[in-house]
Amino acid sequence: MNAKARTERCPLPLGYQSFANLRSEGCYYVDKMLLIREIIRGGRHYFLSRPRRFGKSLLVDTLQELFEGNESLFRSLDIHPHWD
């Protein structure tokens, strides 16, 4: 993160369901890629039990972008060094 990014406030990603839009618009994003890597390595079936409007659609869209190979969206995130 550069000095300019630290002094400016980023928009909050309220209502975002698209990982690509969230990243392209420079919104705040908590890097959950370590957990996503564990999900990918760990099992076959998952039940996403989270409250309404709590990021389920964004998580699924993030997984879709990951498996479609959109590498540029994941630069500077925990998963990028493991890209292959």
C-alpha cells in the first residue's frame, strides 16, 4: 500500500456482489484468501450459513473469479503467491 492510499479513505463495499467491481473501485476488502485456500484444499461440500446480506454472494463470486483464472484481481492478496 502506498502513502497516498493510506491517507485517502476507500469506499465501503456495501451492497457489492461482484468481486471484480469491488477490486476495480478500490473498496476496502478484508483479505479472506487464506480461508478460501483452506476451503479449496479441504473438502467437497460446504454449507454457507451466514445471516442475510453478510457476503455469501460476494464469496461465491470471488470463488468464481478465482477459478476462471482472473489473476489480476488477486494481486496483493494472500492467494496470489500460490497462483498456478
